[in-house]
Amino acid sequence: MLSPQLQEFTRPGAERQKLTFPILTDPDNQVGEAYGLAFRLPDDLIGVYTGNGIDLARFNGDTSWRLSMPARIVIRRDGTVASAEADPDYAHRPEAEATLAVLRGL
């Protein structure tokens, strides 16, 4: 899993959810940008976030107000893409079971 959030903010959630895999940090959404997934939140949505106490600048360690779309990209050891899924709607995240099915099929 990859997140633009600083580890100090991802660690508590990972512990609470009892995740058994690491959450890697993507500073400045560099990986998300490389895959064409990073975008800046529109000003009106920034207002909604800040109005609800969500401070991405603090959580992500930068003031860009950028996020990456939820996505799953499975890359084979030879560098070819085995599977890719992305959706700009945060209500539609790649399901863990679908990821496991792709991995089992490699």
C-alpha cells in the first residue's frame, strides 16, 4: 500500500486495522504522479476538507493539496503490468480480494 501521508499518520490506522503489510510513503505524490494518478483538489473541496478539520498539508507534509486516485497496479517481476485498476471516486477502491486473485494468478 502506498500513501502520500506521513508515516506518523498512517501508522496509527495500520495498527488499528491490524494490517500485516507495510504502508509506504509517497512524498509529494511522486509515484502517483509517475502513474498519472495525482491531482490537486479543487478549491471548493479544499474548503470542505478544511471546514471538517482535514488538513492535508499537515498529514502529507506539503502544501500542494494533491492526492492520488485509489488504484491497484500489479507489476510482474519482469516489469510488465499484470493488472491495473483506478477510479477517481473514492467510494470505489480496489478490493483486497481482487488484488489477491490477481496475485494468485501470477
